[in-house]
Amino acid sequence: MSYTWHDIKLACLQKMFSSNGTVIQMDSSTKEYIESMPQAANEGLQLLSTAKKFILKSVQIVVQPVKNMLGDKFERKYVTDGEVSFSTQGAKSYYFTVMGKQVHCEITVGENDPIVIATPTEDETGETIEAEKEFTVFKGNIANPDKEMVTLRFYCDFPFYVRNVCLYEYTYPTDDDVPPFEEYIHYYCPELMESFYQLSENDLYYEGTGKKAYIPAEEYYQEADRTLVIPRSKPGVYTVYYKAYPAQITLETEDDYVMELDPEVAAILPLYMASQLYKDDDNSIATVYRNEFEIAYERLTQSANIQRKEEFSCESGWC
């Protein structure tokens, strides 16, 4: 059953004795109420959607690692002798991370002059990498239409770290589209998932190949409740369920807008709105509505038993 913004407004007006039944009238007696409803509705929606009556959404993540032309080795090299280089034939994009001060990095394609890689902290010459406190990611495309030899060279007067150097055989639409070469791939949820609030507990499913083609995923990590980490060694399609913030209601929201509400939430949202809007008219009735809302709210926060997919095997032969 779906509920529209009109349904919620009408129910709220009925609580405040400002509707004759099924019609919302915009006049001097209702105008102030109606114009104040979006704020009250948003407050109630935030309370309800972040207290175990969540708005659940899902997104699919495809983990399909691209081959590293240098070999799929995740290495961190501590360079103390000033220089290190990596070469392969026909590379068209690169990825690496570096930590150090005044590290120079350049790419040479065939017999052409070296190309200095730009950095986020470049000076006017754009020649050095300044990444003293953490590993900084660099990635981009390489102009190599003739598939010539590509050499990636790092050099510095001080010791530095270079990690997970990768050369790909593909040109990507933009530099930002070059995939990471990491043993564990990090996905920052607020950027990947619409209206992200929180990852749902243990609701990540893996679709791979073989007998167990669709099962609850086990090999993944959550960092600070906002970053999802999936190992590169487990390619496949991951379906991730997450809790979302509700869409904001404004004065421009149309009456036929379908709210993201379960019936039990739609039933008590008007109570919260009326308790906020009716304080100046009759605080005793507003208090009654708030108490009714709080009682229903507490019931919603009680966790329910959720059926999950399970399977078993019989080893005795008597099943």
C-alpha cells in the first residue's frame, strides 16, 4: 500500500480538526499549518528512518579485476638507493601509490621524451610528489596508440615508498575511470549509494560461479560504518543492502508524490506533525499526540525476527 504527501497532510489536518474529511482546503485557517508541514514531516521522518524502521535500498557492485601487465603482485617497495622503474610493452594506463617527499615520477613511451605525472600538490613546475604522511593515489591514461614500450620511473634524493604499481593494457574514458590495483578494494558508501545513512547489518550477498552461485557474502569488511572493503581475490557481483535517509519534503513537493513509508510509519507520522504544529493552539492535545507517537515509536524500535535463506545437507542418507 502506498501513501502520498496528500494522504499525510490530510491526516495531519484531521488531527488538528482542520479538514472536513477528504479535501485539503487552503484558506486562512489552514495556510499556516500547511506551509509548516514540510519541516515537521522531515523531523518525524528523520526520527523514524534512523531508529530501526529503516528505509532499505540496495546497490550492486561488480568486482571484476583487470590484469596488471606487471604481474598481480601487491608489493610495497622501500626505495633507499634513489631510483626504481617498471616497464612493459603496450601499456595504456597506470595506477600506483607513493609516500615520500620530493619524489619525481615520469612516464616514457618508446623513444619519446619523458612525461612528468601531475600531482595534487604540484608546484609551478609540476615535477614532484609531496606525500609525506600517507600513501597518495595516482592514476591516468597513457597516450600509446602504437603499443610501444612504457617505462614508469621514480627517483628521489631521499628514501621513499612506492606501492602496488600497475600498468593496464586499456585506455579508459577518463583518468578517474582507471580502476584501482589494490588487494582490498575500498568503496566509500556516501558516494556510491543514494541518500546513504548506514550499511545494513550482514546484508551483503555474493553472486559468483559454481554450486553456490548466490550466497551471503562472508569475506568483506566495514570501516567506520561508511566504507565497504571487498577483496580483489573474490570477483563477482555483490548486492549490498543499506539504510537510506528519507527524501526531503519541501513546499514544492507535489500532493501525488509517493512517500517511502511502510504502513506503520505512515500511521504515526501525522501524529508527530500534529504534535509539533498544534502546540500554540492547544498544547494539551499536542502533548497527547506526542505521547501517542512516542508509544508507537518505541514499538517500532523493537527488532523483528527476519527469515533468512538457509540450506542444509544430509550426511546420514536418511533424509
